[in-house]
Amino acid sequence: MACTIQKAEALDGARLMQILWYDEEESLYPAVWLRDNCPCSDCYLDSAKARKLLVEALDVNIGIKGLTFDRKKVYITWPDEHYSEFQADWLKKRCFSKQARAKLQRELFFPAPSASDAEDGGFLHFHLRHTWQVQDKIDANNVAYTTGKLSFHTDYPALHHPPGVQLLHCIKQTVTGGDSEIVDGFNVCQKLKKNNPQAFQILSSTFVDFTDIGVDYCDFSVQSKHKIIELDDKGQVVRINFNNATRDTIFDVPVERVQPFYAALKEFVDLMNSKESKFTFKMNPGDVITFDNWRLLHGRRSYEAGTEISRHLEGAYADWDVVMSRLRILRQRVENGN
């Protein structure tokens, strides 16, 4: 009976939903978090267990227009008539109470395996050994493997140590759409800090859960916590950790901090999308782009699906330690005249 709904209602000008469970416990859920995590096929790609809804399309001040419930579900209508259904057990698991959040974090994170155990399991080389193909796929395990728009993101913040360098090789390009976009995340951080110091403080101090689950070369289920803007001990930005598709539905913060986080994130994303910040271009077959995955965020405009693959990129990652090691060796050889 713990996951059975006794009552559900909208509060605080419809910006909160309160659930009274049959075990007499209560849970509060911000409306913006509910809208962000709508599980319908327009907002969520089930085959990838990833969010399709873009921050750009999210009203961070949204309220609930209509709410009904039964013992196992909540049904919400939004101001634009979008409709969402939420399972009771899904909501209960994501309760924002301190106790519920602590319990869930214990379930998500295990003691780190030793290096030898990780290597035997194939995980040390999981994202480094292979190249990967970016093209429209049936039952895609990543939103990148669809024809939809990709908002600005860094790759794999769901890893504790995201890849430092990314390479993308254009093999085939669609005629219409599919343009690439990049933005200097460090520059956007400077603008955000100047324009809205509070938003900068929120994004540089709030740990956000990221997740990526699926099957590729092997089964994988990776989970991490990162600040979206990562600073060093001098307060300088050293890495951006952000992919809206893999930002988890689980959010380990008190309920009163949820809406301010979304407001800060929306401002950050809006700055990225400003004409002054982003650079848009179209890759041609044979082009290769290499970039710092900790600093540059990249995206893609949507394109039309065809009967054949119309757009095909091949990607690879390198670790900054490996890249810097190679650069030092090459520099030494040049200096020695070899």
C-alpha cells in the first residue's frame, strides 16, 4: 500500500503537486519537474531511456491546469493542453524528502571496483576502444541516433570521468537540415556569472544526477553526479557537464531548490543559443572536427528521415591524459630535432 495514492492535489498556485499516500506519508513535486519528466513519446525516448524534451521548450514557471488521480496514477493537463501520466511507484521512488533521496542514492551508487575488476568487465575501454556511428537507427539507444534536434550538450556526463576530446568524421551529409552547432561553454559561463551571479552559483554548486542505460557493444548502466559548471579551487571553470537527454529524472535536492535550479539552467541554455554565442556550420563528407568535450558544447539541427541513411557521422573519444602525453612527446622530438 506504500505506493498507493490516497489523495493528490495542486498547491502553491498550481506550481506544486502534493500526494498523500495510503501509508500516511506525504510527498511534494514541483510542477516544472513534472513537466520536464513527462514520460509520453513526444517528451521521452523509451528505447534510449532518455529525455527528448528540450530545456528551450520548458516553461520554468509552469503551473498545473488540471489534475486527477486514481490509486496507481496521476493525470495532469498543462496550460498548453499537453497531457502527462505518472505512475504512483515512479513518483514514490522520486520523492524529494531527505530520507527518500538518501535511500535512492544508496541504491544508485556502489563502492568503486578495483582497476583489475573493471578491466575484466570491459569497462575501462568501454568508450575508448571503439568508434561509433551517428545515424538514424531503429530503437535508438541514444537520442543522437535519431533525426531530431540535439540541443547543446557535452558527451557522457553520466560517466564519473567524461571523455576529454571528441572527434567527429562526416561520412554522409543530408541535403536539408542536419547542421552542426557549437558553443564555447567557458565563454557562456563568464556571461552568466556577469548577468546573473545567482544562476551561476546554483549551477556551479548543485550536484545533478546523470544516467545512461542500454545495450551497445555490451550492456551498460552508468550513473554519476556532477555540477553542471565545475570549478577548480580558484573558482575558475574547468569543465562543463551537461546533457539534457541523460540528466536523470532523479534529482537529489530539497524540493524548494528545484524551481530555482530550472530557472538558472534555462538562463544558461538561452545564453548558449544566443546568436552571439553559437556557431552553426554544415559538415561535408570527409570533414573531421576535433574539440574539447569539457569546454565546447555541441548540437545538431533536425533533419528529415528517408528510406536510406541520409546523414552519417563516425565518432571517437580520447582522454586528455593520453592526448597531453602524446603532445609532450611530439614537442620533445621537435625540440631535439628528431
